[in-house]
Amino acid sequence: MSEPSVFTRILQGEIPSEIVAETERAFVIRDIAPQAPVHLLVIPKTQQYRDVVELAAGDPALLAEVVDLAHRVAAEHADGEFRLVFNTGASAGQTVFHVHAHVLAGGLDEVSTGA
Ligand code: 5GP
């Protein structure tokens, strides 16, 4: 068993962060360092998938649930339109190897494609 990721520790209440939405298998928090007016992270509750490539191969239904939840929170926190970013690999900017989607919304004119 690998060490609990920062997101698992948030889910377990060890690190404080408000869970703003959740489904049976995924949850949403605000990014601690927002890069857009709305910057949320949609995270599978399991940390067994390191990145979106592993998630797509291992549990495509869970990936679909993540996308659906991203749409739901983008509608609740902005106008329902959003950018969905999965940094995949350290050289692409991934720092937490527990797959998560960045939901960027609420006026993206000044925001680059990187999250
Ligand atoms: P990555 O760089 O792996 O694509 O994204 C990880 C994200 O998690 C970063 O945008 C970072 O700001 C966010 N993050 C890291 N630690 C915490 C934390 O303890 N709380 C919250 N809310 N976000 C975090």
C-alpha cells in the first residue's frame, strides 16, 4: 500500500479542506492555489490511479463520473462552461500522483492552458 496522497488525507479529514461536492466515487475541493476565478479539483476517492491515462484504461466509468461531476460544479460555481485539465507526468506539471481533474471556469481570458 502506498502512502496516502494529500487528497486521500483531505478526504479522511486529516488535512482541512471543504468538500464542495461529492458522488459515491469522487469528490471536489477548491484548489489551494487558484489559477482562475473558479479553480476546483475533481478527484476519485480511490488513489489507485496515478493519472488520467491509468484511470481511462482501468475504470472508464469512473472517468466519465469525474467529467460529469466537473460539469455539475462548473454549473454551480460558474456558468457551466469550463476548461478541464489533467496534468499527466511531472514534466507536464503534475505534482500529486493521485489522478485529479482541474476545473477552470469563471472568466478564462487571462488564463493560460496550463493549470
Ligand atoms: P497537479 O500539479 O498535480 O496537476 O495539481 C495538484 C494541485 O493540488 C495543485 O494545483 C495544488 O495547488 C493543489 N493542492 C496541493 N496541495 C493541496 C492542499 O493541501 N489543498 C488543496 N485544496 N489543494 C492542494
